Amino acid sequence: MNIALVAHDSKKILMENLCIAYRHILSKHTIFATGTTGLLIEETSNLIVNKHLAGHLGGEQQLGTQIANNEVDLVIFLRDPVAHKDYEPEATSVFRLCDVHNIPLASNLATAEALLLALDRGDLDWRTIMQ
């Protein structure tokens, strides 16, 4: 399955730790990420990441295109709803596209862990049937 990973600056370390903790699950799938997040994930977890541009340089739009074309099966977007910076990717458009195209989405650590465990159990295999 194709998994997209995005994190605001204040959540990047959390994303790195998530990828380290769940490397055994993530390594079985194809991972896409915005530029800086993808680079950090590769460096810390040794996972292979297909990197888009940085979020503010168009990575968010690249991810949105993948979602709209049903090329993403799961999105984890660790966002900071309190200290969002202007140059960080805007979550609203990605969230809207996930809702429109019925893509499972996590916006915090608890939901991300639940989705990754569900993925590992096969609970999201219905995504492959719909394609």
C-alpha cells in the first residue's frame, strides 16, 4: 500500500519516532513524504521514502494529486494546530481530499498508531479491492 507522511516542523521528531517504532510495518509498504519530512525519516529510520517537494514549495499539491488519483491508501499528517507557521503545508486541503476520496487519515499520534496497527492486521486491505 502507498502511505503518505507529512509533519509540521514541531511534529517532525514525533514523526521520526513513529517511523522508528513502526518500521517493521512501514517497511512493507511504499512511503511518500514531503521533502524535509521524507529526508528526516530516511535518515533516522532507514526506510526508503519517495520524496515530494517541501510542503511550501508544492509538496502538498503533489500529495493532493496522488490522493485525487487514488494513488495513496493512507495519510498520516502530524500537524500542529496551535503553532502553525505560514510556510508549513496547509492541512485543510489534504484533509478535504482524503474525505472526498475516502482515504484513511491520521492527524495525531494516537490515530496514526491505530491506523498502522490496523494496516498490519490487514484491516485496510479493502483499499486494494477498490482500486
